[in-house]
Amino acid sequence: MKKLWKIVAFMFVSIVLVACGNTGGGTASSSTESGTGTAEGKTYNVGVAIYKFDDNFMTLYREELAAYFKKLGEETGNKYVLDIQDGKQDQATQTEQINNFINQKKDVILANLVDPTAAGAIINLAKAAEIPVVLINREPEVAELEIWPGKTTYVGADATQSGTFQGEMIAATSNKGDINGDGTVNYITLFGDPANVDAQQRTAFSVKALDDAGIKKEALAEPYLANWDTAKGQEVTAAALEQFGNKLEVVFANNDGMAVGAVTAIEAAGRKVNEDIYVVGVDAIPDAINLLEKGRLTGTVLNDHFNQSHTAADVAVKLMNGEDAEAYYWINYVKVTKPEEAELKPATAKTETTEAIKVRYAERDKALNN
Ligand code: GAL
């Protein structure tokens, strides 16, 4: 009898321990098998600072980010309250918005900085308040990610790759970009924005890919600053067409917005894309895909806002659960010469440490200077 009582007592203690384990272990949600039978999620406050709302690519990104957080909320029972701010391309405005996030004690901050050189100051502020930071779209210096390792991270796409893809698409045309057959590819570049790594790397690596393919090339002018903007892209291309006429064979646009503007200018000047001039962009925004479908754009590169935003949200959730993040999460670009190649499908990010990236970037810079 005594023995039986001991067994019953042991079983009771075991059941209590299992129940405690179930409730105590969960960080994000106290929903399942807590023994109380109630399913209740947690509320998380997420501050999102966007460099400016009036940007084609970042609008796609922002909308997908909000949709994905909503889906995560529905799946987990948690509530993700997003506070998305428009930095209006002004770092002072954005710093104020991020300061507000800090005062409001947000659980995490996602920042698409106006000026990536502000990353250090922002990370220091967030660190003092113990709020993790996910930087997106505008890559900071490696050293900035070493200020608060594990709690700051960059989620993006490697701009070098997008530039290389642009050059490779030109090299893959029937006349390798040399439309007038004079042995040299004469090109112009439409430049996004000087403080932006994407603009710098795309500018350098698009033409490096021509070199690597053994193609002789010559810039007709210094890169035209066009601020990622369609109207500006159109304006500078129109001026270049007037100045260089049929000499101009290739337009490398740092993004699709400017490429679309270039196509408008080219057609207004009575020229035909893919017959007497090539134009390549980056992003795969709907306007560019439309042109591509009609043969009025040579190519673009998918800047995968879908997987970049999902990864940024997943990493933010990880950080809000108290876990550490890797320094870098990379989503691949995709070469697009046919509309179907721009299709969005789930992909896994590649991670990288700050040590590894320093080695890779040193090699990259060496290759560029050779
Ligand atoms: C780039 C994108 C541009 C612009 C820029 C903003 O990745 O290609 O269109 O959105 O980001 O930083």
C-alpha cells in the first residue's frame, strides 16, 4: 500500500514538473499546453524607420514587411505593432524618429537609414537603451556592426552581385553591347545616391563585368547623379542623347526607376531599346517588368524585397526573443531578362560574420583595382 502511494506521489510530481516546463520555457508566447487552457500571445512594439516613403523599391519592401508581420502575428497569436516612419530623406528627421522609438521603449528597431554613416550614432543610442537594431537596405561600414555584436545586424543584398549581373546581361547580347560595331562599348551610368553602397558597387561592378568578359568599354561621361528617380533619369539621359547621339550604346541605371526614365528619353529621341541602344536596371519593379515584356528594356536584376523583408522580420523576432543575431544576412539578387525570372519565391538568407566580410571585401577591392 505504502509503495502504491509512493508511485502516485511520484506521478503527481512529474505532472507538475512537465506543466511548469511548458509554461516557463516559452519566451514569445505562453499559448500552448500551459495547463491553464488559455491561448494568449504577447504584444511586441516594432519601430520601423524608412529613409523615405516616396521610393518605388522601398514601398514594395515596406508593404511586404507589414504584410509579413501580420502573417507572423496570425500564425503565432502574438501581436506585432508596427510604427513605420517616413524619414523624408532627411537624417535629422529620421534621428528624431529613432529617438522617439527609444523613448517609447520599442522592442526592436528596423532602420533603413537616410545616411548610412549615421549607423554608429544610432547603434550607440539603441545600445544604451538595450534595444536591438536591424539595419536594412543601406549597408553600413563593417565597424558599425562591431559596436554591439549579436544585437545589431544588417539584412540586405550584396550590391556587387547586382552590378556584375548588369554587365553580364550586356555581355550576353548578340553584339556584346557594341551596337555600332566600332570595337568599344560606349556607355553612361545613372547614379543613385553618393552615400549609398548599392549605387557605388553597381556603378563599379557593372563595367567590371565587361572587362571580365574581355569587352573594351569607355564611359562617355562621369556617372550622372539621378537620385534613384525616374524624372531625373529621363532628364539626364535626354541630355546625354543630345550630346553623344548614336555613340551612346549602353545605359547602366543603378535602379529601375532611373532605367524607366531613360527608356522614356530614348523613345522620345526616336531611338529603339535593344535595336540601337541597351538599357539595364535593378529592382524588377512592375514598371520595368512591363517594359521588359514588350522588349523595351534589355534587362533588370531582382532586388528581392520579398525575402529581404521576411528575413528582416524573422531576425527582429529572434532579437525580441532575447536571442543573438548574426552580423549579416544576405539574400541573392536574380538576373532578369524575361518577366518570369522576377517571380518571388521563398529563399534562405546566407549569413556572414564581420571577420569573414572584412576578408571578402579586401579581396573584392583588390580585384577592382587590378
Ligand atoms: C536600392 C534600390 C533603389 C533604392 C535604394 C534606396 O537597393 O535599388 O531603387 O530603393 O535601394 O536605398
